[in-house]
Amino acid sequence: MTPPREKKLGGYRAKRDLDATPEPSVGGRSEGAGEGRFVVQEHHARSLHWDLRLERDGVLVSWAVPKGIPLDSKHNHLAVHVEDHPLEYLDFHGEIPAGNYGAGIVKIWDRGTYEAEKFRADEVIVRLHGERVSGRYALFRTDRRGRSQGGDGENWMIHRMDPPQDPEREPMPEQLEPMLAHRGELPAEADGWAFEVKWDGVRALAFVEAGRARMCGRRGVVLTGRYPEMRALGPALGSREAILDGELAAFDGAGRPSFQLLQRRMHLDSPSVVRRVATQIPVVYVIFDLLYLDGRLLLDSPYSERRAALEQLGLAGGAWTIPARNVGDGAALLAATREQGLEGVVAKQLDSRYLPGRRSRAWVKVKNAQRETLVIGGWLAGEGTRSGRLGALAVGRPEDGELRYVGRVGTGFDESELRRLGELLAPLERAGSPFAGRGGPKGAHWVTPSLRAEVEYTERTSSGLLRHPIYRGLHES
Ligand code: MN
């Protein structure tokens, strides 16, 4: 017994204001429309999902699949059985205006025909013949509560019964360690190298699949909650699967990456605090490599090919950027970064493979300034507006079991960093100098030497003091 089509589409009509949405209205029975067409729509609603619709008895039996059609049999995906849609929906794509049910962009992701092996109220087995997907799929109901319990639909699962359509498909690795650069000089011969700006931030890999992005730092630390603006990478890549490599950076008013600004986000965990600080200090993901794409691991592909594939992804806009790379002229790029006050450049061999977790000579970081992690042994009060408060740090280098004073660092701070350092140093105050031979500047407030600072400088004087030291942040970890 098949209920009449008009009645089956009552749920569809009830949810929509058909005068306000471009979605099809419920017209008369479509004559001559044979059974067996299907469509999968990619629906960028409040939450990205894919809608699978199978033509059956004059309507489209429909499921919303949050992670899309599974491409292998290892992972079943949730498929929420929703209201039947009219046949006209087979061709629907466009924008459902804000304020309407399902507001957002609808794209046709795949379409074609299918044969049903089984079509029951709680289990459906079909063979799809789409432009993108072909193969045998089972849909089965997993819970009976569904709509009667206030949910929006019944929970089903979709399972691929055939082997992967692409026999060479490689599963996405769950974890990878980023490749590291060796510190050095510009290569003598620029041929065969590309040069990128070195960004001063936090290294992160983005694992993107099924419209969801997971950000991972080194040793697999998950960073997604700390940098929620990166979640939008999922919908930006749609159903594409990718592992991206890059640096999360916060930019100051002059457009330079500021590690100090980023530090104010690096230790936040409370979601509400993260959201608030993210509006004050937005983070940009500077993407420079592509390690996996749509079932292919690219680690053994040369850097030049990985970069070309990255650039073809069309990832523009949003909280991420793919910066230019410069082939052939590293010296000019290094000079430009020096003028702009940037950290330096990374030279990468065009034919080099990606070596996860390895520090390789195929990647060479060339820095404009020397940078060193130094121990804070005291502080000096400032002058003018900083009078009575922290104005400079007295720093030293551990040598032969002693702390050797190397200079005072009085620039590179902003007001909030000065305040933060003042609060961290206050409880460490002690009577005498911690430096070897009771060295250090006159009039300093001494502290127990436990905090370390990242300090940049141009060179050392003959007596071992730093020239032009600049504070670049507290050393974490
Ligand atoms: Mn939908």
C-alpha cells in the first residue's frame, strides 16, 4: 500500500515557505519519470552535509548524511532519514535564503541512476551509477525513536558494500609529524631551490575530510578547539580529503607575524575565552605544503608537485592564505624580509620528498637575526610611562654551570606583555644577583632564574654582550 504522493510530501511542504525559497513546490505527478534516478546534494547549511535522494514511488526518499557518501567499507556514516522530497528536487541547486529552512548553498555533488536490491522501511540496498560514485550501498535504520522523540529524523547508517571504487586509494593517515628545516645559509646555487618567507608562529597540520577539519600541532596535540576559525577549512574543501601543512600566525598592525600576540592564544582552553580573544587576535593559517589529497599520500612526490597541487586547490579567502614562493632568487627574498622585519626565509629543494618528523637539509631556514633562548635573571624599572614598572630584562646564558650575563633587553614588548612579565617575575624576586660573579646591571631587581626568553640580536660584542637585542616572547615548554 503506497500512500498518495500528495500525502507523502506533506512533511516537505510543512517545513518550507514555498513563496520564500527557490526550492521546488509540490506540483502534479511527474508523468513518465521512471524510477531509479538519484541525486546527492552538497548542502552548505549551518552545518555542512550531503543529502542522498532516491527516486521511489513518485517522490525522493531522502537522507541527510553529515560526512557524505563513504568511499570505503571501513567507515559507516550516519544518515538521517528525513522527509520525502518532490521529484523536481533532483535538479535543485542554488541558494536557500537566510531565515528559511535549510538556509545556505546547495550544489549537486553527484547524480545518476540506481537499482534497488531491497527497499524496505528499515533497510535499503542499492547499486548507484553516478558520475562520481558507483557501487553497492546499504542503508539501515539504527534507532526507532526518530521523529516521535523530537528528533528531526530517524537515524540510519550508510555502508559501502563494494571495495573502494579507486583500487589505489590510500587511507588518510591519522597522524603525521611535520618535517623540520635545518638552520643554515642560503644555498650557494639557487637553481633547484624555492624560497618562502619564514613565518613566526605555531606549526600545525590540518587533517580535512568529510567537510571537517582537525588541526594538529607537533606530537599530535589537537589544536582545533584553540583556533576555532580553522573549522571553516572543512566546508571550504567540501568532500575533498587533504592534509595541509603550515604555520598558524597572528599578525600585528604592520602586517608582521607576532609571536607575542599569538602567545595570548596559545594557552587558552575555555571555549568562551577562546571565542572572545579570537575576535581581538585573529589567527591566519599560512599553508605551504600538501601531504595527502583525495586518497593519495603525496609524501614521496617532489616538493614542486606538492606545491602545484596545493595551489590548484583554490583555497582562497577565509582565515588562511597560501603565500607566494619564489623560485631562483633567495637573496632578494631574504633582503626583503630583512627590510620588513621578518624572521627570514626557508629554502626548499624543488625535488625533495617530505620526511615527516625529520630535520632535513632539503629544507634550510635562513634567519636574518640571531635568536637565542636566554634566562631571565632580573629586571630594570623603566622610564617615563614605564617608570617604576618593568622596562627591561637582564638576561644570561648558562655556561659551565653558571649564568653568564649577556645584556639587557628593553624593546620588543607591548603593554600587555610587560604586564604579564611583571606578574610572572614578581613572585620570583630575590636579594642577590643570580649571574656569575654577581654580574648584571646596577639597580636591577634580581629574580630566581627560572623563566626563559626568546631574544633576537644582530651580533655579540667582543665582551660577549648582545647587540640590538629584541624580546620575541617567553620560551614555552
Ligand atoms: Mn539538506
